[in-house]
Amino acid sequence: MSGPRLEAILVTGCGGDVALSAGRVLRDAGVASRLIGCDASSDHPGRSVFDECVLVPRADALDYPERLREVCERVRAKLVLPMSEPELARLLREKALEALGGVPVLAANAKSVETGLDKLATSRLLAGAGLAHPWTEVVGEGRPRSLPCMIKKRTGSGGRGLGVVADEKGAAVLAEARKGDLWQELLLPADEEYTCGLFRSAGGEIRTLSLRRTLMGEFTAKAEVRSVPAIDEYLRAIAAALDLRGCVNAQLRLTPRGPVVFEINPRLSSTVAFRHRLGFRDLLWAIEDRLGRPLSSYRAPKEGARVYRTYGEYLPEPEENR
């Protein structure tokens, strides 16, 4: 990474998989002298990765922004990395996506965060830009356009609340039970799902990475680098529609009508560590860009390169021994 080492970086949600992966990347790259984590829970493996873990309120707590500012001041943080969508949503409402108490925040631009947090807004943005998109309707405002289809939460990431609606009987039941959620087009084939890194600098430089993935539960267990010009062109058009600055993660399927995004995660992906090892170092590029430093060079990984993710163990040193 270009430029001098930072004194301290504060990573929120430090007990979660995304923050733990990001912390490992930051430590391996030597970005900061101290890595500080904070979380609403104290029961997590964060102490295996971070030099200190601080307890803070949940993102929906009234005093969350003030407590986060206090932590920044105490640990002399030079950069804040919000890792979870609830925290990004709160910082968006507080108009603190750029800085918190004078400390720079590493987040995508407000339009990208606001759009990515809402799956209906994501579909509508794609439609408004003339890009392929899944039809998406609010449950309770009418029946699905076609069946089978997906039902999902309007906000949030992961597989909670995600399912396939097979027939009219099931749709009728869910229409009452899941009002406010979303019906969404079932994109096929299922074995052509991609997780895609998308980075755009303040100067407009765009870097992309497309990984054809295999899921294990809601996580990417196996991924293969694929170079698909249609996907790259599509991602670049999305970056333009979002006026993107920073990094987001797009989930799509390569359908008979081309690539179709069904979700944009307005944050770092849980695949950040293995993408970093492939050479797609979006976390480091985003830090360089946020701090006004030159971007490190990028050499795209070889077509067909594969990454596997397995379970791991953390054994934090007891607090009294630190």
C-alpha cells in the first residue's frame, strides 16, 4: 500500500466475519500501527485479530454516533471502517459517511450506500439506467408477476427470509405473512451465480473482479475467476449509474439475457480476504483513494484461478494476559 503507516484504524463490527477478514488484510499489509475493533458484543474472536476491542452500543442506539466519536478520540484513530449495513445506514442518516468527528470514514458514496441498502431501490436504479434488472415488487401490493419467484427482505444481507415461492397457494399465504418484503424474479440458471468486486476511484478509475461462486449456506465456499466481457461492461455501467466512489460488491446471475444483478452490497464483501490474495485489493485501494494517495497497481488474476474457503478457529489470548 502506498504512503506512510497510519497510527490507528478503527474497525466496527469487529466480531463479524467481514471485519475479521478485513482486519487480517490490514494487519498483513501493515497499514496501521494499531488495529482497534469495536462491537456491540464482547463475546467474539476479535481479540485474535485486533490489538484492542472496545464495547459500543448497537447501531440503532440513540448514543451510537457519540460513543463511536469518543472511541475514535481515545484511540487516536486516523480512519474508521464501518463493516455492517446497520452501521452504514445509521451513518448515512447522521450524514457521517465522509467523516466522524473529523476522522475520515471509509465508505462508498451516499448514493451507492442508500441504493444498496434497499433491494427495491437497487432494481429501480438499474431499470432507470436502462440496465438489465430483476422485476421486483412489494409484497402486499399485488401478486408476483410470475411463478416460481423469490421472496426476500427488502433490506439486509445474507439468507435470512430468503426463499423460493413455487405456486399460487404459497404466494397467497406469504402475501399476508410477509407484507413489506419483496417478490423478485427467480434468475436462472442457479449455477451461474457471481460475486463481483467493483471499485471506482475519485478520479474515475474502475477495477472489477468477477468470481463464479458456489455457496455453502449463505457464504461463498468456492469461487473461480471468470473473465466475462458482458459482466465487466455491465459493472462499469452500474458504477456510472451510482456515481460510485469506493468499493461495493454486486451479486448477479449470468442469464440467457445476460448478467442481471439482484443485490448490491454497499460495503466490503465477506470475500475481501480471498479477493485480496487474488490481487484484487479493493480495501487497500479504497483507503489510498480516501486518503488522497496514489492507487497501488493492479494486475488481474488469471482466468480460472480458484479459491476455497473452509472453517477456521480463533483462540484469543485471555484478556488478563494481554
